[in-house]
Amino acid sequence: MFLNTLSIGEPKKDEGNLCAAFKFGNFSQDQYDIHQQKKERKEKESILIKLVTSVSTQWTYSRN
């Protein structure tokens, strides 16, 4: 029964497993939406960390 619902395809080089599974119909819309929200949150956190690190590094250098 599992083999009837399994779609096999070649994901893009930079595409993750979950995105590829959704693209080929092996992942529900609800699960995909949660995944996208988590991914967007991580991207925003990454940008914030880079910004804070950059500002604190500049402050340290300009203080000396």
C-alpha cells in the first residue's frame, strides 16, 4: 500500500528532503506549512545573529 503513494523524483540540488517530498506529493500541506514557518523563523534568527555580531564586533574595534 505504501508503494502506491510513493512518488520518486529527483530533487533540486539546494532543495531539502521535506520540500522535495511535498513537491512529489509525499508530504501533507499542513506539515509543509509548519516546515516553512520554522524555516522562515530560522532565517530571521540567522539574520538577527549576524547583525548583532556585526554591531558588537564594530563596537569592540572602535572602542580601542
